[in-house]
Amino acid sequence: MFGKKKRKEQPLNRTLITHTDPRSPIAEQYKTIRTNIEFSSVSESIRSVVVTSSGPAEGKSTTVSNLAVVFAQQGKKVLLIDADLRKPTAHYTFRKDNRVGLTNVLTKQMELSKAVSRTDIENLYLLTSGPIPPNPAELLGSKAMDELLDSAFQSFDMVLFDTPPVLAVTDAPILASKCDGTILVVQSDQTATEAAKKAKDLLVAAQAKIIGSVLNDKKQKGSHYYYYYGK
């Protein structure tokens, strides 16, 4: 059985709008992204998705967390993995301890089933980053990661990864090459066009399957921002 018994947690981070305000226009946009992911491949289902960005502070962690929530709300058993082994944030978002996590599983110190924890959201489970290692890229590209994915697919319907920015380190392209799809988050009025293009080129070079992009924090009349998904 995955995860320990639920204990009383602090309120979830307010960035989880799909949970705190599931009928809001922004939450509806996340549901639209979910639908587009499901229909992005005709021949086979998408079960593992990397969410990344070209640079820092573009909203990738918020995006992947909310996507995990809407997939769980659909009734799917979802595992969110914080694979940003340099600046992890998922344990803050979900108010979890980060003493053990992904790095412990990849270094064979702990089984996946022992490292995964339940969240306060039904059907949503979390694997935090664990201790920050000296060799993140090597761990993410290792055979142990392949084994972790195989194990996760036996227990979960959907596996979502939060990764470091593409242009900062090689981690995201390495992990993206192992997954069914990759989403690139772009921050409106912040992400340079050339940076987004370079990030896409690096992902393509790593043989990642880019299934779309999310335009984040786009100003629009009548609302604070919205999310757009497309090829």
C-alpha cells in the first residue's frame, strides 16, 4: 500500500487553485489542458509527463501541481514526482516532510512504496525530491529511474514530473526522453522567444515528445490571468 496514514496537515498552498477553487475560470483552464493531454496521442495513452520551462520562475511547479490535482479529480490515481533535485518545492506546496524522497529511491535506500506519501487530495500521491544529491542528472538518467517508472506504472494511472528549467541544466531533457510527453511552460512578457525556442530545440534533440506548451500569466480583460495549451 502506498503512503503512510494521513496525519493532520497544514492547509494546502493557495497556489493549488484547482483544489481551493475548483470552479474558477483558471481551474477550468487546467481541466482543458488535462483534456488536451489525453487527446494528444491517438495511438497510445499518455501516462508519464514532464513539465518544465526554459528558465526559472515561469510557473512550471504551479502548473504541474494543479495538473496533478485535476487528473486526480477525474478519478485517476496520480503520482506527482518532484524531480527538481536542485530547488525542490513540492514539499512546500503540499506541506510534506522532505527527509526522504526520489533520491532515496534512485539510490536504492528505500522502495518507492515506502517513499510515496498520500496528500490531502483524494487519488493524489506525492514523491518529494528527498535530499539534494551531488549528481542530479546522472540519477535521473540512470537505470534506476527506468525501474522507478516501471514500478510507478504498476500502481498509478498517471505520473507527472516537475523538473529544473531546460536552459539551466540537462536534467529535464534527460528525464523527458524517458517519458510519454513533455509540456513547456512559458511566462507571458517574461520568457524570451529565443529562450523558448532554444529550450524546445534541446528537448527535441533529447528525443523528448513535446505535446504542447502552457502560456502562463497572460493578462486578459475580466480576469487576472489564464492558461493556454496548444501545439
